[in-house]
Amino acid sequence: MAWASLSDFLSMGGYGFYVWGSFLVFLICLVGEVVLVLNRRRTLLKQLSLTHEAIKNEKNNETTT
């Protein structure tokens, strides 16, 4: 397709709202997925750290008694 102007490109032959809306929804979902994955990773690392500390403390308590 060839567009004569920027407004022709943005209107996409009358389907601009659908096309650009679809891109916007895609980007929102993509950013949301990245945020959720980073949040899950941070939570998992925190949980593993707490578990590791608890096991370490148990081993220290067993060796001192």
C-alpha cells in the first residue's frame, strides 16, 4: 500500500482504529506479562532466600545442641 500522507497512514483505509487499537492492546499485554514475570521472579527469590535461611538456622541449632 502507498499512503499520500501521514493521516492516510494512520487511518489505514478506514481501519485505523482497529489496527492501532490492536497494537495498543498487544503492547499493554506484553508489558503486563513482563511486569508479572518480574514480580513472580522477585517473589520466588525472596521465598527461596527465606527457606535457605530457615534450613541454615536449623542446621546451626542441631550442631550447637
